[in-house]
Amino acid sequence: MDVFEAARAGDAAALRAALAAGADVTATGEYGWTALHLAAMGAEADPVRAAAALAVLLDAGAPVEQRGPDGRTALYLAAEFSPAPEAVELLLARGADPDVTEDHGVHVTVNARVPEVAALLAAAAGIEPPAPAGVTMTASGRKLSRAEWRDAEKRVGRVLDGLDAAGFVALADAGTTQSDGFDDCSEAARTRGGGPARLVGFCFYTRQDAARARATGRLSLAFWGAPDGSTRAMEHAGGLVVRAFREAGFPVEWDGAGDSRPSLALTG
């Protein structure tokens, strides 16, 4: 087992063996991730094993703040992937910066998978914890039945199809996190062709957003404005997205800012 496989599996013994055999703890794999990054991602399957693997790599000299190809650090990845705090706590104890954003400007507390981890990071950074992924909880928020969610998915999908036809790349279930969703939209835009002049922007929601929507009855949307993500482009794209959903009958909460996420009410 090489150092990358051992890191992702959270296999501390295999990591020690790979490092003893001369593996470079700072090396990057095929997609630009280091073993430390992969160990942090492995927290999705087992946060405790991941924390042990992270400790081995840090003891061997892995830079705790090394960024991946999209700007995410090991702490950022652990927060995104882990359903429990162990890996994040280990990284904080080893000096990881909790006040960190990735290359698209999304703060780690926004993308944290569970509220417990978001609150932990916010406290460490000395900031207010965010509402989960832009969700605005209202008195009417409630868990959706399977039938209600299937119906909501179809209704949302029809609006996304319309946005797609109007020049957006519009995707449902685009990866697990906002960073994943942005990457999926970027890849779809490259595959589609036509150049940036024909692209209005991106609009998507992730699997994390879908899970929160089923639990709360509200769906948060992510968007980006072409060609450059400037304030003007973001506000323009966000306005088009919100108008499309309101015209389809969805109550939408949005403050009009390019760095905030519209929130759809999925039930009446």
C-alpha cells in the first residue's frame, strides 16, 4: 500500500511503513492532493482512524497549511467530509488555521458537514457560526416526506432546466460540497463549449444541500456569475436565479448580495 492509499484508508501502520521506506510526506498525487489531504478526506468513513493517520503524517513533517489544487487545506477537507469532530480537533491542536477559505472564497465554517464542527471552527476562529449552508430557518421549516421531496426535486429540476436553456450551467446534486459543485459546473461548462461569452453563470445545489432540504423543507442554492465572478456579475446572476424560482411559484429568501445564498421554501 503506497502512502496515498494508506492515508485515504486511515491506516496508520501502513503509513508508518510507507514513510519508513522513503515516501515523501509532501508529495502530491495524480490530482494534486497530498497524503495529508487524503487522510482528511478519509474522515468521511472513520473520523477516529483519520485523526490517527493525520497525526502520523504531521509527526513526519507534513505541512499542516499546505493547500490543495482548489485552495482547501487538510482542516478544510476534514470539516467538509467528517461527520464528527475528531480529525478537526486533531488538526486544530496541531496549529491548523480555522479562519480559512478556499479559492472560491467559501469559508470553512460554511462548508462544514455538521453543525458541531462548524461551531467548533467558529469558536476557534473567534467568529459567529453561520446558519447551515445559507439555510434560513423559519417557523414553517419541517422535515419532508419522501413523496414531498420527490415532488420538490421535480419542480426544482424544471427551473434548473429552464436556467440551463437560458445560458446557465444548472445542476442538481452537484457533488457533496460547494467546492465540488463549482468544480462540476466548471467541467460541464468546458464540455459544453461555446466560450465564456455565452455563459451567464452557474446555479446548483449539492448533496449536502439536498440532505438539509429534506430535513428542513428549505433548499439553499449556490450560484456564480460569468465571466469573472465580480460583484456586479454575481448580483446579476443571483437576480436571474431568484426571479426564475419565484416565477415558478417558490417563495425565495435572498438579500440581493452576491456572496449570500438564496433559500427556497419547498412547502407551502
